Amino acid sequence: YRAVWPLFSLLIPSRAGQMLDGFVNAYKEGGWIPRWSGPGYIDIMVGSHSDIVLADAYLKGVRGFDVAAAYESMLKNALVYSGDGALGRKGNARSIFHGYIPLEDVEESAAWFLEDRVNDFGIARVADALGDSAHAEYFRQRARAYVNLFSTSKRLFRGRHADGSFRTSDAQFHPDEWGYEFTEGAAWHYVAAASHDPFGMAELYGGAAAFADRLEDVLAAPRGY
């Protein structure tokens, strides 16, 4: 969703629409859009990023796929708990009400939660375009919930327990510690996780200049812990 699909929408919009219709057909036939394109549903990677791919394409004018069914699939990903790790979003059982995914509920909980705030933003934009004002407002608010994992003391996103405490104390926190609440990375790799809200994210760091300095910190950071 960060690279090739936006490129498809710009360079080959008609073919992109045909390919996206294949994903929508998987929803019609199996009840969910696969998180990973493969032979069947595969429990791999984080975030139901078909949501942002479909949203980005639709808002750029790509057509050729069933928009109504695509929107249904987005809402199902965002609102329904499947209980199957290969289907939908992990963490939906409590995160919808809790405001984040507790560490006790899902491995790589922070990665799941932060990635899906981008998807909620896409759903909000499509809801606006389709005149669904109630869902548009709801998902706009949910897209901003990334702030619930921001640590003001360490100026990085961190995983939280169900009781609200972070996984480690500040003294025990290592920003280059690989894994745990993150997927294939550490806290450094999720510095700019809220790509859908750059100005709001920058304010968490103290403004645009402070955020730019924080990005420089990423480049200067030592290798994994």
C-alpha cells in the first residue's frame, strides 16, 4: 500500500481496477479480503491494508471494481472480530473499545494497532465520498487513536498492557529492542507510523522541527539491541 499500489493507480488505473476486483471477489466468495495475496487466506503480516489500497485507488478515480462490496469489506475488517488469525484484523475483540491493542491480546500489538489507524483513515475518506457521514466521523476519530501508544517521556510509540502501563519502565526501555510489540523492527522503525496524519504526529514530538530532528535520530541510531 505504500508503493506499488499507488503506482498502479497512477500508471495503469484500468488494470488496477481489474486486479482490485479480484480481491473484492475473494470477499464475495470467502467473506473476507485476504491480508496477503496467496492461495487462500494466510496468517501473515499486519494490518488489513486492502482497506487503504482500495480507498486510495477509489479516491484517485480508479474504477472497474465493485465499490459497494469493497466498502462492505472495509467495514467488516474494521468492525468485526473474526477469531481466525488469517482473517480480518487481530485485536478487534477489545481494541475497538479500549483505544489500543493490549500486549496481552495479540503478539506485535503496537504494529497491528498503528498500521490499522492508517486503514481507518482510508475508510473515513471513502465514507465521506459515499455520503456515509456517520462512519466518516467515527473512523476519523479512530484514525487519531495512534496517540494512545505515544510515550511522551521517550518520544516514541510503545506497547501498552491492558492496565495502561507500557511494556517496560522508562529505565528498561531500549528503542532498538527488536520485536515484542513490533513487527520486524523496533520502536525506531515506527517513529513515523501515523503517515496519514503528519501534522498531528509532528505535534506529538513538539512540532515540525522537533519531528525532523527525531527522524535524524533514527538515521543516527545504533543497530538492533
